[in-house]
Amino acid sequence: MGREVWPDIAFQDRIDSATFRVHHQAHIVVDSAICGDCSTRECIVACPANLFVPTSDGGILFNYEQCFECGTCYMVCNREGAISWDYPEGGFGVVYKRT
Amino acid sequence: MRDAGALDPATLDADVIVVGAGPAGSCAAIVLARAGKRVVLIERGPFPGSKNMYGGVVYPRILDQLIPNWWLEAPVQRWVTRRSTMIMTDDKALTVDFRCEAWGKPPHNGATAFRPDFDAWLADKAVVAGARLICSTTVTGLLHNEAGAVSGVTTDRPDGDLTAAVVIACDGVNSFLAKQEGLYGEFDAANYTLGVKETLALPKETIDERFGVRGTDGVDIEIVGCTGGVNGGGFIYTNLDTIAVGLVLKLPKLAAQKQRPEELIATMKRHPAIAPLVEGAELKEYSAHLIPEAGISMLPTLSGNGMLLAGDAAALCLAAGIWLEGVNFAMASGMYAGEAVVEALRAQDVTVSGLAGYQRRLEATFVLKDHRKLKRAPELVLSDRVQHLYPEFVTSVAERMFRVDNPAPKPGVRRIIAQERKRVGIRRRDLAADGVAGLRSFG
């Protein structure tokens, strides 16, 4: 009792609740050649925006658009050079709401 | 030593560049601008606070020194008059609940506030004092003079280099400027937690009823034992007509298991002690941010030649279980950085030794005194025993104390404690050692 009271929020609704001003240039670049060799793939579970998605051919699909710019991915990554991380262009990226 | 020529105001774009218009940067800029210094405050977001999130409670006492009667104008949601610490397992929860009516009235204690509101308000104080705020501009690196001292910043604006006598880096938990200057050792993921938060809408009357408060009084609930196999903690804070529900999760532990952050939040929200509080609430905004959580052991070198670090960039965040503070440490370190730079500019010496007033001020006040006193706390609070064994232990003891097992007579409390300690698998000497560590940290 109490555990299935209401359905959880769909992930896309969760991400769409935040505002992102997307710049055409990616601020994070993932080297999928390095990720192809990685068996642990900490980024997949840890990224709060779920931007790292495993592909059927053993690679990783990465999107930079709806990124919280938190830094979790590069901190948990064990592979040197796999994730090149920078801040987005000024004025772009996540914009948390004012009331 | 830098020669006096390098400090010649006529050759520099500003006296001081402050990178990041969060609480640290804005307080530094307020102090500097009020002292008549030419300050440029650079913010990469479209407005101050737009990149910033936290759990939700700020303790602005330190603002008494910069903005008298700040509570009359600060954009707060509710004044915290009720603090609860909840220890939970899958089906039990033990709560210590404290109320203080006085905190609802001036001069107040803590308040819930949204960072985009609060940070923008504080940055405006710097602007009013005369600082030049430049938003939507990302600082991309540091400039150095021939002597190797920091002499300005590069930005992503065309011809966007800016020179100054001192750069104060308040560029947040990922501080690339501190890294570039070599002020940190290697970034160790074990020093960081990920904070994830849902801002959920509920009618104000519903929040008042569910959380037992009225008017602008608010509640702060800290939770241990709600993070599955990941070490961390949970929180629920009341805003005016939203509540903040979230978790902080130790990075290596999060990365080493299978549940994603939002799944862990969903599990906490289904807990019988939490579900009635959050039921029917509608998601307004999801957000995430890293927290420098390891306390004094992870602090970087706080100054370089021509440069100071403040706020999260300096890892000045206090995550000590019953005290979860960061914005106040940011505001204070920014303020003291500003004071130290005013002093250094007056003495025409912005080398590490000329800027030593910063470290001195931090050492003399709560900023480093609290961190030194609580140096063992973050490790203890996030330890496996506190996280995964003690919640089961204390809630089981409570359950057996309150369970009426007639016709069996009541067992003695000491016997219950001994039996439950053994059943949960806590060694007596570990319990004693943690007790001593706790007393040393918190006592």
C-alpha cells in the first residue's frame, strides 16, 4: 500500500519542465571511439538529464541540448579524453525560472 | 612583486573583475563598488541566478553587514520556523521535529528562496553600488602578465578580453578558472554530490495544511535513508505555493549502481512518510547541480598572484548533515574577498602576500572555523554505516519500543538496543567510534 499511488513523471516531461536556450554549437563533445571500449559507462546512469544513451552497436549516443551544465558526466567518467566539457556560449544553455 | 605600473588604473579595463554573479560574486562586487573600485561583474547566464539551483534554504545572517534589514526586501518564499530530521527505511520513519516561532519574525534565521530570484536581487545591489554587470558572457580563461600573475580574463565576446589588477573567481563548483590556475589538485569525484530537485506546485492552503504552518512560515525536512544504495540524503522544503523535493547523491556511489537520479526521487516520493506530503503536486521545474561536499579536506588554494577564489569555486560549502549551508559561505567569502582586495589595492600589492587578508578573514570567522570544527562531519554523515545501517537500527528500536506485544511484557530499552544492534550487524566498537567521531564533530 502507498507505493503505487500515482504514476511517476515521464522523463521527457521532466526535462521539458526546465528551460534551455540551445546554441547551435555543442558545449560538450563525446568521443564515441573511446566510449565504445568502456564497459562501466558511469555517465549513463549518473547524468541527471539522461543525455548519454547506449546504442545497439555498443556506442553511446549523446545530446548536449537539454543539459543542466552540472559536470557530473566528466567527473564520473573514467576514460581520459572521452568527454570534453565546457560551458555553453554566454546567454545559452539552461535558464532556471524566476518567479 | 608586481611593480606599481602594472596596477596603474589608466592601463586597465577595471580595478577588479569578478567572475560569476552568484552570491559570492555579488557580495564581492558590493564591497568593492562601495569602496569606490571599478568592478566588472561577469555572468554567463542571461541574468544572475539563471544557472543556479540549490536545495532551497538560505541563511542570510551575514547580510546584516552589507544590507541592513535585508529581510524587508529579499525575495524569499517562506521563513523556516520548523526543522525536521527524518531517518527512514523502506517502511518506517523516525522524525525529530523542531519549531521556533521567533524565526518567523525579524531578524529571522533561514528562508526558502529561489536562486534566480535571490541571486538577481543580490546582484542588483552590486549594480546599485556602482558595479558594472555584464550578463550572457562566458569567461573562457585567465590572462597573465609578464610576471606570471593573473591580469584579466578572456571571454566569448568578440574582442572580449578584459584586464584588471585582480580577478575574483566565483565561477562555481566546476571553476575552470581555479583549475586553469592550478589551485586545485586533481578533481576527485568522491568529493562531490549531485543535487537533483523537483519543484512541485501545490495550492498554498494545501501546503499550509500538510506541513502544519501558516502565513509565510515554512518547513525544512532533511532525510537520511531515502537514497537506496547510494550514499546521500533527501530534502523537502516549502516555498509559498510550491515545494522542493530532492536528493543529494554521492557521485561514485551513484555511478556504480543502476538506479538513475530521478528514479531514486520517485522511490522517495512513494515512501509512506512522504507520499501524503507530495501527492497530486504538479512538476513545475526539474533541476540539477553539483555540490562540493567534502569540506575542509577538498579546499583548493584560495589565492594566487592577482587572483582569489570564493564560494563554490573555493569549495566553501558546508554539508554536515544537520547543517547544510552554502549560500551563506559564498556570501561571506565573497564579502571577505572584496575587503581583502580593497586592502591590497590600497597597499599596491596584489601578490599572494598582498592578498593574505582574505585567508586571514576566513580563518577568523565561521567560514573556515566551521569547516575546521566539522572536518570529520561530511565523511561521517555519508559513511556506509550512517547511511545504510543506522536508519534500520534506530527505526527498529523505535518500532519495538512503541509496539505493544501483549501478553508479552515490555522489554527494556537497553535490551532492545542490544538485540537490534546485533540483528542489523553493527559492531559495538564501530558504534562507539562513530559516537566519538560525532561528538568530536558536532559537540
